[in-house]
Amino acid sequence: MAEQRKEVFEYFDPNKGPADAILIGATKVRRQNLTGPGQVQDVISIQPVYATSADSFKIFEEFEPNYRKSLAQKLKSAGYYRGPITSEATRDLREAYLEAQSELSAENTERLVAFGPEGQQDLDNIETFLIRQSRGKGGDGTPKRTEYPTVLSRGDVAELLNSVKQDLTGYGATEDEVDFYYKKLRKKSLKQPTVVSRTEGGQRTERGFNPQQFLVEKIAGTDAAKERKVLDAYDAFAQVMGINI
């Protein structure tokens, strides 16, 4: 009998983390559990990586010189460091590193609050955080391009979806529909953020993903919305002709 596999994602509760530490990333750990005869469960656990100020200081001091030099370049490209690119553990470079770690922790925490367990699969570490930040900054640290994704909670999506469905079909959304559109809207908002670019003449804004417009277009194409549209048109015609329905 062939073994049956199913995958489970285990997440951690950030509220149970050390009170005096910052969340600087996470690692994925995969293990297999036997759940019954011929059944294997693949479990993916997200393990948080915390650090105190003392830990961060010690880690920075113990970096290999070549890595510290590479880190200095990344910190400068991301706008945290303005000094010379060096492999030395200078005070300015260390302070830039600790500042970036602090902002990394704040952003990771905000992502967990906004997206819940799903957001844990997208937590940054210092490397990915600096790379992402540098994409929107010039070599001297001056912001050239900033991205603002539209962040909606599940409650926001439920309210918006119910409003759109009520208008277009006459009834609200099911829990399954809310779950479906919550995941879809989240992915699209991250891929299509509003972008603000600085130019010589000021700034230019490119509007990103519009959740309401997306839902209107999707719901309007359903059979229920089309049927409601036909009925509304008939009601209007009946009123004009004096027909009692």
C-alpha cells in the first residue's frame, strides 16, 4: 500500500517570544511524522530567530572581515550607512547594522500582525531585508523609489467583499469566499504596490492594486450578478410600463 502524504504548516506565536529580544528572521524546519499505517505527515515548522542587543553586538564583532565588508556595502546601498566600505568593525558601521536589525524586527512584527500565520513564510532576515530596501534607494542612501502595498486584514476583505456582493448579487459572501479572496487579494497587493518615485521635478505616483475594483470586476462576471442585472432591468421596465410584479 502506497504511503499517503499530507503537508502541515506549523507557526509560532510571536507574543511568546523573549521580551527583551528582537525578531531578526526565521528558518524553515521540515520533519516527517508517522500518523498511521502507511501515512506520513510532512510538517514545516517556522522557527523564529531572536537576538538581544548584546547578541547582535557580539555577532557583528565576530563576522569574518570579508563578510563585514560585504555587509557594509549592503548597508550603504540600503541607506543605513554613509561611511567608507571597510572590513573593520567600526562604530559607525556597527550602529548602522544595529539600526537595520531594529527596523527589520519592526517590519517582521508588522507583517505577522497584518497577515497572521501566512506572513511567517515571508519573514525577512538581514540579508533579504537589505536587498529589498536597496532596490528603492540610490547609492548615496537617498530614496528614489518607495513601494506601498495595500494591506488588508481578513476582516477588511470580508467587509469589502460583502458590500460588493450585496450590491451586485443581492446577497453576502460565504466564509469560503472570504478565505479565497483574502489570499488572492493579499498576493496581488504585494505584487502590485503603489509606487512613489522621486524625480527632479518632485515625485510621481503610480497607483497600485485596487482591491475594490478587482472584486467588482470578478463578481460582476458571475452568473448571480448577471441574473441580478437582468432582474433590475426588468423591474425598471415594468415600472415604466405600469406592470404590477
